[in-house]
Amino acid sequence: MSLLLDSSTNTHLTCPPMELKGDRENGVLLFDSLQKQANLPTEFVWPQGDLVRTQEEELKEPLVDLAGFYTGDELATTHAAELIRTACLNHGFFQVINHGIDANLISAAHDEMNVFFKLPISKKLSVRRKPGGVWGYSGAHSDRYTSKLPWKETLSFGYQGSASHPVVVDYFKSSLGKDFEHTGWVYQSYCEAMKELSLVIMELLAISLGVDRLYYRKYFKDGSSIMRCNYYPPCNEPGLTLGTGPHCDPTSITILHQDQVGGLEVFANNKWQGVRPRPDAFVINIGDTFMALSNGKYKSCLHRAVVNRESERRSLVFFVCPKEDKVVRPPQDLVGREVPRKYPDFTWSDLFEFTQKHYRADVTTLQSFFQWLLSSKPSKF
């Protein structure tokens, strides 16, 4: 029997959030106040099916060494692709080491995240996410949802590698002021590094699937991305809530660097398994869009984040997406008489709209998206 998803129902975005008296400012939850409460507000309580804990067990995810890829070692590259293939067929999750990203840049990105989340709430609220928007600060996503709120704060912003100007720097300067120009440059550099790493991962994914090794690299070269900083405060009742609920990312792949606290869990072999933090590694997980691009061959990774009573936790997340209007369809090599198309064509902009305005990402996002697309935009079919 599956341990999942008693989430009984998906949370649609149809009604305004309930009020938590004294703990909101302009519709945003104030964690400084919430952490002092003895009891967890009901809006943060999750269904038992989502909260179920298995005995502490670590996921034996493959650790993929990229050194051989960078030096042109074909044997090592083939081995890396084989490890990725096995992981993606099973649960859609792996970690990479010797990735070429400067450790000082990673450290600087974590430092700037620490600075932001320690700002006075008034400063964070000055860049809060606007209704229906994506970029900006959010406390528990309470601007979107009414229940099963995640115990976290986030800061999200976009990255477009083909832009003629430093979009991340511009975002920080325009939203937080010139004092944050340095922060903008740190994240501009970090996003550029993540973009390059994502193209390496795309090449290895292509090799692992047996298609033209440059197919996905070319497909994503002009893509857009979403950068998110996650902050999970300590929680007095961690057994009742989650930092992030069970879901599959609707994006293509996710590149994550977590601090050393731990809390990320992957659903594999019909149970939740923890992911041990490694400072020298990046976590990679497959999302719904790449699952469609592989014609369903690779699994979109079901994962969640738990919180704890003693320690705050932080993570840097880079969501890789195609260009908004690009049609999502698998290469012909993955489609044939014996392997028909599993998903209809769609664009990332339509899926993005669906997850931002109509549906809360879970394990069935893609199926629900196609039903919505058929009913609301029948001309697409």
C-alpha cells in the first residue's frame, strides 16, 4: 500500500487565505511571530498521509562524477550517463560532484541568502510577491493557499541567459535598492553557473536516453529559469507540518544546493528516504516537463522537505525551464509504433500558468494540466 497521498484533494487557488490574527501584515505571514506560539496554527497542519515518517533511511542515490565529462573521457562519460539512466528510471533523483562550480561562489550565494532572510520584515515585505506573480518574497505561500501551508519563507526571481543585460542584478537594484547591487551580482554569477551546469546535465541526459547528445542542450540553450532561496525556520511542532509538501516539480530539472542541516526527502521504493547533504554536491531531480520530453521514460521525482525543532535550514534552488513558447515534445527517437506518444504537445507557458494560477503542484500535476488544457484551451488539441 502506498504511503501517499492522502492530501485528499488538491488546493485550488479560488479563495483568499484565512486570517491568522496578529500574525499577518498585508496578507503575508510573519514567521517571527509564529515561532513564538506554543501551538501550530491549523493552516500549517498537514494530512497524516503526507506527514507519515518511515524509519530514518538514507536514499542510496547515485553520486555522479562529472570530472570525466569535462576532460572528454568517453568511458567516464558513458558511466556517468548509465548512473543517471538508472536513477531516472527508478526515482528521478541523483547528485553530481566535480561539477566545476566555484565553492566560493556557492558560499557567497548562501551568505547573501542569510543576509536577506535576517532583514526586518518590513524590508522583506517591500519585495513581496504580487498576486498572481512569481518573483519576490513569500511567507508560507499564504498569498496563494488557504491550508497545508509550508513552514518556510522564499525569495524567487527569474533568470534569462540570453538577455542583453544582467537581469538578476537589475532585479535586486530595482526592488531592494542600490545597497543590494552586490547581492544581485552574486546571484547573477550563480545563475550563470547553474545555466552552464544545466546544459552539461542535459547532454548527459540525452546520452543516457540514446538520443543525439546535443538534442536537449540545444533545446534548453535559450530557456528561462527560476531561482529560489528557501528558508525553513525551526518549528515547535515539526511532526504536524512540512517545509514543502509532497510534489513533483512542474519544471524540467531542478538543481539544488542544500546546507548541512538536512530535511530533503525523496519517495523511492514506496517509502520516504532522506538525502544526506554534501557540501561538494548538487542535487538534481527530474521534473514533469522533462518527463514529458523523455516520453514518460524518466520519472518526475516525488519529494518533500521536513522541518525540525532545533535548527533553521536553507537551500538554493535553480529550476530549469524551456523558452516559454517552445513546444514540449519528445525527440522522434523516443517515439515509435511500439512506444506511442504518452503526452500531447504543450508549451511551458501554459503549464506555468496552470501551476501559478489554477493548481497547486503535487504528484498528478501533469495529468490535471492536460485535463485543464482540454477544457479551457481546446484549440491546443
